Amino acid sequence: VNMFFFFIAHGREKANNLRMQYGYCEIVNSPECREIFDNKGKTYEKFGPFYKREAVAFNDMEVDKEKCLSFLNKHKSFIYKPIHGVGGKGIKIFKDTSKTAEAIFAELSCDGSYLLEELIVQGAEMSALHKESINTVRIATFKIGDEVTIYGAGLRIGTGSSIVDNASSGGLFCHINHTY
């Protein structure tokens, strides 16, 4: 109840301020580190083994075309994300497409840089919250030296017919008590 009154009195932007969050990221991380997290292709390049699914980035026609075509020939269902996109903007899902890899590539290459990923099959428990999106748990951490500290966690859930769980695109965000 107190949180409700805080929102009314102070506004959502003061309780969940993404600009503040990104400001912290810029203060505590080097520019090289920030590029890894600001560029979905570089994130996958660095953390690919943890994804447990295939992804491919498109940045340059000469370098990435064959990788993209190989991915598209292998996967008729996939998710498309702008490389530098935020808030779920520009994300599209292709399901069981009958188009050729070349036709899809020609359509997507007009959009600039992007990441293609295999679709995730969500567990039944998370799908029960909202089946159209992949609902996620975000855990925010600080690493100083060898010590990692969790300073927050949140559950993100899609709404309506949306395929994304981003609060800035209409999804729901709720804090999780991570201190148990």
C-alpha cells in the first residue's frame, strides 16, 4: 500500500527510473564494456554459450550475408531484433515462414544492423503469466573486484497481444525480493 502512495505522490519515473539505471551503467563500466551491452551482436559474441540457442548478427553485407543466409535456411521460425534497439522497439517474430532465405534476407537487410535468434520455448509456469511473450527475470548486479552483489531483481511480463515483455512497450514490471 505504501508503494502505491509513493507512485501517486512522486510518479513512476522516480521509482523506476531507467535513465538513472543507465547512468549508473555509464559511471561504473568502461566504454568497451558498455559497447558489449549496447550492441546485441557483441553481447551474443561475448556470451553466446550462455544463450543455449543460435543467433547471428548482421552489420555488414560483405561480412555477414552468408552467416545470415545459413541461419535463415536452418530456422524457419526466429526473432528479429535491431542491434541497438531498446524497450522492445522494432522486434519482430517470424514463425514458420515459407519465404526463401534470400527473400527474408533482402527484406531485413534494408533495416540496417540486426540480430536473428532462434525462438525460445518458454516453460509452462512462465507462459501461464503471458503466453505471447517470453517473460523474463532480470537480476541487476555490481561486480567490484571478485565480489558480485545483487542490488535488485524484477519480473517482466508481456500484456495483451504483445510479443515483448518490456515495460516501455506496455509490459508489466514488478520487483522481486531477492534477499531470501
